[in-house]
Amino acid sequence: MPETTGPIGRITRCSTQSFSGAVHPSALSRPAFGAFCQAEDTAGEIKVIGVIYDLRIEDDPLARQMAALEDLPAEQLADAQKNRQAPVEFSALTVGYEQGDRIIYALPPRPPLTLSPVFLLSGQDLLRFTGEASFARLILASPNLPSEQLLAAALRSAIAARPEGDRDRYQLLAGRTVARLLAGDLPRLENVLGALR
Amino acid sequence: MSETPRLDEVFGPARSERPLGQVMEGSLSTGLKVRLDPGFTLERMAVGRYVVILGRQTGITFFGLITDIALEASDPGLIHRPPQADDRLSLDVYLGEVAYGTLHVSPMLMLEADQDQPRPIKTIPTHFSHVYEASAQDVARVFGEEDETHFFVGTPLDMEAVQVNLDLGRFVERSSGVFGKTGTGKSFITRTILAGIVQSGLASTLIFDMHNDYGWSVKDESGRAYKGLRQLFQDGRVSVITLDENTSRARGSKIDGRLTIGYEDLEPEDVEMLASLLGLTDVQTQALYFLHRRLGVDWISRLMSESGEEDELQEMIDSGRIVAGTLGAIRRKFESFFPRMGFLVPGSANQSVDDVFQRLSMGTSVVLEFGNYGNTLAAYVLVANYLTRRIHARYVHLKNLAAGQKAEEPRPLVIVIEEAHKFLDPQVAGHTIFGTIARELRKYNVTLLIVDQRPSGIEDEVMSQVGTRVTCLLDNDADIRAVFSGVSGAGALREVLARLDTRQQALILGHAVPMPVVVRTRDYDQDFYASITGVAAGSASAGESLFGE
């Protein structure tokens, strides 16, 4: 079992490249942009690992009406924010998978199962998966995403997971991996490193 | 005792496990570009060092020389967007990945798994072959062991335990050269090599010692004295013959003879070499042959005669055979030069040539000290040309007799000339004895050892015949080009040459070494004396014999 305090939500839509789902109300404060998460595939043989690249709350007519009020009573605001079931959705980009003891930094053969629980990757699992920064390749190759910002956020979470004394070493190692991938594209490399500092 | 030191004792230290880098591109003719592993510091690399490349596909070992070091960037935009000086992360990340070092390696030799001796390359290692710093054992394997014919001349850069041994047999087989700017140690290297040749007995040497550097004690800029060849070989293997007895004696040289040249022995060909130095025009030079023919062997004495105009000379002018102005100019120029040369004597002194030839034939090397005459280039050119022409003629005669089995092969002879460009410049090299010897290779067992600071002044064809080139620092482009004329893959070596230290470093390439090598030349010190004389440097009796006769 991954070292988490429980799932952050369940999958509602998925493909081999990404998966999305809804966040449990009790876990609203846990998922973050750039956090690593994982869910199992349909056969339960592989654990698909993703990086959260989007968190969103869809609007609805009531919310729009309440937002238009000039004097919104505090009780109504608290009720709408805390008690009303407005789903918070997340989307994660697949950056690898774990099969048996092997970690593979590539797209999985199958997507996770719908309504599978999604866990945040943490502790030894996070250290193990981010031991190499090879996940950066899939992030940088994703079109239509703020890939440099996403990669920097993912690296920050990987760095933060490490003991204080190991962070500089890892930052340099990861930075060099990214530099190798973006050796011919200095502006993007600068964006990543700039966001990493 | 652990296993590794025991293995090291037997096989030498293992080559570093970590490659310096990988072969990225290149060709047989232009050399290889190697991307430096980020784990190595570019600033620790140096041109002239050896590397070993393990062929990725065949396992062939290639030996090469670092000939250039460069900074490169994966993105040409780096020069416009360098990381900020205080941005430590970017600086560290860029180094080795975006901004990296490359080595230009000239592959020289290859060694296949089933062979003992490396041989010249015919192919190159493939992409991504690993490049390692050559170990001392790798380099020693290339340059072999010192023996009777392989003479230790120096050590590769940063490999003081490895000897670079010059194949003296091959060195004397073809003409060779020692080049370098003034003050870079040409004379020391030349003297070292000559000591090796004398010690090996592979050839006699005739040294035209312009600055009195080779025969007897010589001092460097700091005033420290070094032994000459005559002091190193006190058993008769080296003779010092002087042109200037007074100066030689004043210097304390032990001399074995005095060289004089009779006016009657001089021929127009001997004087023709002096044309530019004496300011003789073409017409005047041609007139020398006419005058020699008409006046006979004492032509110079008669031309310089102060006992009035000779009838015959007047008759030549009257009959229009020679213009009075031409004759007058020749006489003035002769009178301003010949009488000042004390080694020129009236009559004939041909026995001097016989004496030198006899010594050379017996295996004795001859150092011809010029004394104060070394300051007069015309004297040097005259004597070197005079003696070489005659000795070469005797060698040709002997060689022809040997071909007809009527005499023994003449002993190989190496003639050492300084200021060689004066003898071998394109204007005169085609018709001087030195040009002839350089082109003949070893046909008559006579070769040259050219010592010069301006190789660009030497005719290209002669330079291309120079088998082994020992080159100290040169910084003139034309001189550097000249040194590499006729050498394949020379472009890369130019960078090596231009960056030698000003003292005690030389690039050796050609016939006598298996591959080009930058050496820190052997110290010319008591250890060297001891190795030559066979007397231990530290012994008390050695001290006496090393410093005195």
C-alpha cells in the first residue's frame, strides 16, 4: 500500500495518457499542482503514476447567482463553500507506471480503471519513482499543457520529499536530466530552472 | 597485501575505469571529436596528452593524441542567454549538458587484440566509443624499451615514469631536423641526441659548431656549465677540431686538431654559396668560374695580389673578356673577406679534409669549433660547404666502390648544420651540396641533422624529405607550417606545437618515433652524464671524471 492517509478521490475519465477524477470533500486540501499520484489499471497488475496538472471546480447556475449578489450573507457563503456538493475535479498526466518491481518511465499499456481510488504518492514510493528524473520526458512532451511549470512543480515536490541534506544533490541531478532533454531549447530550460529556484 | 596493489605491481596501475568521453564525430584525415564527460574538468585537459580509444564494435585499441580542446554549446543561443553569474543552479546544470567541452583527438596507432605491436591507423573507432586517458603502460607499450639503438630522449607530458625512446637507427637513416625559436633549447636537445648517436655507434657525426655549443663546456643563461660531447666521450669517440685555436684554448677546450683551408683549395662552387653574404651579383658570380679557369688554382691569391695589376688580368679586361668594374668589385669583396679569415692560408691545405675524413671513417665524431669565426656567417657557410662537398664526394666514391665490392660500405655519417636555412633556402637549395644530401636520403650513407630557428626559410622539397622532426616552441605561422610540410594530419598538431613551453619541451614526430609525441626533454645533468659514461652520478670518482679530463 502506498504511504498515504487515504485516497484523494476516484477516477471518472481516463486514457493511457492521462486520467481525471473528483476529489473527496475530505481531501480537498491534499492534491496540488505538480503532486504525484497513482491508480491501478483494470487488471490490477500495474500502478499508473501521474502528475496532477489541473484542479478545477465547475460552476452552476446557483453559484453564478450567488456570486452576482452584492451582499452575500456569511452564513450562505459558508454553507455554499463547505456543505454544498460542488465537485472539485483533478486531472493528472501519466508519467510512468510500476509493474511488479519495475518502474517504467513510459505510457502504460492500459489506463486505470474507472472509479479506481487515486492516492497521492509519498514517502518511499515517491522517492523511488523520482529517483531518476526520467519522468520529465513525458511531461515535456505533452502538448497543450504548461509543461515547464508542471515539470518544475513536480520536481519541487520530489525535492521536498527528500531529506534536507540530499536536496541540493537531487536538484542538480534532476536539473541535468532536464538540461539533457532541453539541450537544444534554452528558453524552455530557463523556464523550468527559473520556476525551480 | 590486497589484490589490487599486487596486480598493479605486475601489470601497472589499471586504466581509469571512467572514460574521459565518447567519440562523437570525425574522420581519419581530420581526427576525432570527443565529447568530454561532465565528470572531468576541461581545465585539467592538455594538448599533447595521449588517450586510448576502445573501438566499440571491434575492441581494437586506438592510440591518439589530444590536439585541441574546445568549448561547445548544444544551443547556439547560449552565447546570447548565458546564465547569470549568481545563478548557481543554472551554472551547475548547464555545465556538461548545455555547455560542454570537446577534445580533438588525432588517432595515430591501432592495436588489434591478436597483435603485440601497434601499427599506423587505417580506420577509426566508431561513434560513442569510449575514450580513456592513456596509462603509463599504454604509452610505454608504444615507445618500447631503451636499448642499444633506442635512446631515451624525454618523457611524455605528465608521465615522468615513461621513457620516450628515439629509434636512432631510423633517426640517422634519413635527414632529420631540430627546430625551435631562439632560446627554446635546440642546442641542448641536439647535444642530447648526438650523445645518443655517438654512444650507439650507429653513425659518425660531423658537427659544424657555429656557437661552440657541442664540443666542450657550454654555459646556459644562468651561467651554469654543461659538458660538451668531447668531455662525455673521453675515449676518442669525439674529436674537437677548431678553426680558431686561440678562442678554443681561451675557453679551455681540449682540441684534437686545427682546420685550415688553403686558398688554392677553394673552388668557385665554394665561393658561390657566399654570393648573397658577400653581395656578389649574378654576373660577378658567373665571372668567378671564368677567373678560376683562366687564373688556375691560385686564382684567389692572384685576385687579391697587391703587387700591382697582373698582366693576365689586364689582358682579360683589354680583350673584353671581363668588365673592369666586375673584376674590381670581385677583388674588393674578396679583399674585405678572405684576409680576415685566419683559417684560410696561402697554398694548399688539403690534408685537413683528409684528417676529418679519416676520423669519420674510423667512427670518430668530429666537432668543428668555429670560435670567433662563428660570428661571421660567411665563414660558417664557406667552411661547412667546403668540407661537406669534399667529404660527400668521398662517400659517393666509396659507396660506388662498395657497390662493385671493391671496398667496404662507408660508415653512416650525420652532418649537423646550424642556421640551415642559409644553406637550404629555395634560392640555393637546388644546387648546393646540402640540398643534394637532403634529397638523396640514405643513398650514400650521408644524412643531415638540420638545426634551425626558421624552418620556413628552408625549401619545401628539402623539408618534406626530413624524416624526423624534433620541434621546440615555434610561434610564427610560416615556420609552423613548414615544420609540418609533408606530414599527414598535421593541421591538428599545429595547435600542440604552438603551445609548447618555452623550455625543455619538444614535439617529436616522424621516422624515428612510432607516433608524434610531446616530450619534456631529458635533463642534461649529472644523471645524463652518468648514463652516457656508465659511471654512477653519485660516486666520488665519478665527480672528478665527469668534470675534468
